[in-house]
Amino acid sequence: MTDTKTKRVVITVSCVSSFVTPFMASAINVALPAIQADFHVNAILLAWVATSYLLSTAVFVLPFGKVADIRGRKKVYVWGLVIFTLSSFLSAVSGSIYQLLAARVVQGIGIAMIFSTGMAIVTAAFPVRERGMAIGITVAAVYIGLSAGPFVGGLLTQYISWRSVFGVVVPMGALTIYLATEYLEEERGETRGERLDVVGSVLYGISIMLTMYGFSTLPSVQSFWAILAGVALFCVFAQWEFKVTSPVFNVELFTVNRAFAFSGLAALVNYSATFAVTFLLSLYLQYIKGLDPRSAGLVLVTQPIMMAVFSPFAGRLSDRIEPRKVASLGMALTAVGLFAMAVLTSLAHTSFIVLDLVLLGIGFALFSSPNMNAIMSSVYKRFYGIAAGAAASMRLLGQMFSMGIATVMLSVYVGPVKITPEQYPAFLRCVSAAFLVFGFLCVLGIFASLARGPLRQE
């Protein structure tokens, strides 16, 4: 049994790292115009500043989950923090856009090591009756980071420079490295003696790169070929994992573990239905409602604040009530909020949007923590790293699917033109169609959430 002091250290370390990584992701978006002005780069290269780390994280998160189960989670976690901190420093002192992109790719590798071990460490430190609460607190730290990122990033960029956005996380990373090194318990690998499946890792990485590239370039013809090739290669990866002695991912977790499979599917559906909400509403608030970026940001911050407030409560609730029930309720509330967004017009009052974002934030909080609790509690301890990596992969893929859906809708309704007042009616139809699709996805997600079955005797 883990003592109280160790639990507190685990939560502290987990919360700091869970705050820093999404803070960086959201803060850098505000700094992009300043980076463009500094390096004089085109929009395509600039976009890669925001997405390069996401791609490298998606490629490496699953293999590092397996490495953590073999070598020990603390080692991978600490090294991930070191790589993340050093790459943040290198990003801050980059002399060219290509140095910055290289540092961002390395930063993604560090984040992958943190994602694949952080939740596994929390899960291992807390018994089942306390696990949901611990996961809820950790998830709340993620949403606080997402909330603080645009505001703090804007202040740092405006009053210091875009480089300070990277520099500010260096001391936080150093503090986390110290706490993790000094206070986290050393542990043996749960699958010590096994070897990393290099072939499977390469197949997985290439399939993820092709799929994410395809969704990022929709609706071009080559994007569909890239997605098709990625899916086909993923099928090859799955077949390989069935045959290899020490798979990078135990595919049987999806084929024989009903709770794990449907919890992962529910997570994929939920992120696919919700990630692009902020993107579309940001455009709506600035183009249709005429708000400036600061005012639009203040409206949009409503949702992550609600997530941060209610995630610990939702996690604690899933310790007492079956996680599938709490998560399904959250998915249902999210669906209601998305359908409400589908009726937005140019006359909609900002207070309506704020109230709907409150509903969406509560719904997502009720889903996220209990669903993660269900994922991590549905596997044996020896698979915690793989489970954490799989959960992160579902999140990243869902985010790409969501942006892919939004991109397709913009292409169909607006086309490859700037959004001008003449295009506003078409843009409103695009927003309505996208939120309808997202709402129906959440309805399907409710069934996936309920289909997982109970994790424990009721």
C-alpha cells in the first residue's frame, strides 16, 4: 500500500507536468504571429510550429508506454521531463525556424514519454477506491494549463517576447525533475525481460504519420490516399502484433477486454466530437459577432474552467458509482451542448454561448476523468504503460479527426477563400453542419460508453 506522503508527491509531480504540457500547447498558438514576424516564414512552416510536436508525440507515445513497462516508469518519466525541459530551452534560443521546428519535434518526444507514464504512475500509486479522485485532480491540472496558456502566453509575447513562452516552462520543468528524481519511488519494470518490438513500433509510427497527415490536409485528393494508406498499414501493424512474442501493444486488450476496448472507443469519439469546438467558435465569435481576439478568448476560456472545476468531483464520483454511468452522463450532456450550438445564428447572444460552454465543460469533465479511470482500472498493473499510451493515442487521433471534420465542412460550405462578410451565411451553415455531426458522434459515443459493461460488482 502506498503511504500518504508518496501519494502527495505523486499528485504534485503529476499535476505540475500535466499543467506544463497543455500550457505550452495552448500558449504557443498566441505567439505564432510574433514567430512569423521574427523569422519571416510562410503560413505552412508556421503551422508546423504548432503541429510538429503533436505528430511526434502521437508516433512515440505507444512505444514509450511499452518501454516504461519494461524498464520502469520512473526512468522514462524523468527522462521525458529532461528532454521536454531541454527542448523548451532550445526552442527559446532558436536562431531559425528550422531549429525551432527540430526542437519542437524533440519536445514532442519528451511529451510522449510523459504522457505514457504519468497516468500509469498515478494509477499505480492509488488503490481503486481513491483512483478516480487522483485522476480527476490530474485531469483538472491539464485543463488549468489549457485555460492559462492563451492568457499568459499573450502577456509574455506582448510584454517580453515569444521566446519567453518557451523559457517560462524551463524552471517548472526543472522543479518537476527534482521532485520526481528525489521523491518518486523507483520501481522494477512490470514486464522486465521483454524486448521492445521495433518492427511494430515502426509500422505504428508510419501509419500514424500517414493518417494524421491525411486528416491535416483534407479534403485534397492526396489526403484520402494518405488516410487509406495509414489505415491499411495500421491493419498490418495489428496483424504483426498478434504474431510477435513481445508486442509493442497487446492487441488482445481490444479483442478480449470489453471494458478497455469500449472505453478507448468512447474516448476517441468524444475527442473527435469536441476538439474542434474551440476552433469553430473562435472564428464565429470574431467573424460573426465581431469580438476582438482578447474578448473571444475570455468567452472560450469558460469551457476549460468548468472542466478544471468539475474534473476532481467527477473522478471522485467514479470511485463510488460505476465509471461508465458517470462518463455516459457526461457524454449525453456534451451531446446536448453540441446540438444547441448547431442552432447558432448571427443574432445569438454571447450569454447563450457562455452558458452552452458551461454545459459542455461540465459534460466533458463528467466524461473525461471517469473514462480515464475506467481505462486504467480495466487492465493489470503490467499493462499500465501500454494503457496510458493507448489512451493518449486515442486522444491525439480524436483531435486530428475533429479538425479533419471541421476542415471538410469549411471546404464544402465556404471553399478555399477568405472568410469575408459575403461568406458569413455560408460559414454559419458550416458551423451548424459541423456541430450536428459532432452531436451525432456523441450520441454514438453514449452507446459505446454504456457497452463497456461494469468494471466492478454493483
